[in-house]
Amino acid sequence: MFRHAKSVLAASVAMLTIFVSVDAIAAEPFDVVSSRDSFVDLVQGRELRRFGIRLTVTPDGEIVGRAFGSEVTGDWDWENGYFCRDLFWGGEDLGFNCQLVQVNGETLRFTTDQGQGIYADLTLR
């Protein structure tokens, strides 16, 4: 019985270590992407991914891909330090929005409404 309790304790400590490590990684700060050139350097020739989403953002202002089985299309430009996009998903017009872009390693964070709204993290592949 003592061996079982010791195993459970060891497993618990290992899991706690993993959770603390994940939290430490998640707490690393994101850096603001402040220019069009910096943004293009990050996305050129790469795909942006998130569960159910695969997008390509081209240097010439096009957005193409798929999200949850439907086609995604749109246009983008860089305005006053923000990624501004006009986006369509399937038949739905998602509208125009300027977003703050931040980077942390291979993760890009897009925050709606010039950084005041909700955010989505996408992985560069």
C-alpha cells in the first residue's frame, strides 16, 4: 500500500511540474508586430493554423484558406500599425476589422478592434 501511495504522489508531482511549465510558457510575453514588412516576413510562404482553420496570407494582400469545412477568402492591408482585413467565410461576410498583431515564437496573436477586442492565436507552419 505504501508503494501505491508513493507512486500516486510521484505522478502528482510530475503532473504539477508539467502544468507549471505550461503556465510558464503561456505567460511569456507577445511582441507587437509594428510594420507591414515585419508581418510579411513572418507569414510569407507559411500557413496560419488553428484547430479547424488553415489560412494563407499573401504579401500582395490576399487571404485564402479553409475554416471548418468552408472556404475563406479576403483582402488585407497594413494601416497605422494594424492588420486590416475584409474577410468572407463560406457565404458569410465577416466584415472589415483592423487588428493588433503580436508574435511569440511560432504563434501569431490577432486581437480585433485595434487590440481592444477578442484575440485568436494561430500557429505558423
